[in-house]
Amino acid sequence: MGWGSLIVHRPQTNERHLKFVGVRNNSRPRVPWQVQTMNKTTYEKGTQNTLLRMLLRLGTKQFGSPSPELESQVRAIHDLIRLEELIEQIQNAQSWDDLLQD
């Protein structure tokens, strides 16, 4: 089944939500490049936040709470691959400093 155009019922002033009415034709809706870019950026930001939370949570469990300086250093990491690598290395590291050394 392909993409179709959504048909929605526009809410009246006393209705709170859009109502789904159906799908029209089988053509893929065109999405402006700005929306595609925003969605990718939003997705990456959400992934980054999730990885940061996971790294801090697992690291705290393994090494104890990081100092404010170390936590700032961790939160400054924006590279998703680097965050994933750090999460994988937690069980082999001896401390926060050991984990974060390059």
C-alpha cells in the first residue's frame, strides 16, 4: 500500500481535535524540504537526549554520580556515534575519567 493524502475534518470552534476522515488516492504527499530537515534535526536531537540520559544513568550506576564538571563535559558531546561508543565502553571502564579519555 502506498502513501495517500490524508483527509481530515477541520474542527469547529467547540471541537478540540482533528478527526481522521480517510485517505485519498495513492500518491505520496509532497513534504517541503524545510519540514524534512526539521524532522531529521528533531529526531537527531531526541536521539542525542536519549543517549545522554542513558550514558549518565548507566555511568552513575557503574561509577557513582559525576562531578558537575564531568557532567557538563558529557552533555557537551553532540556526536551520536561517540555517545553510542561511550555507552558500549561503560562496562570496561574503571571510572568516569577513564571512560571519557580520548
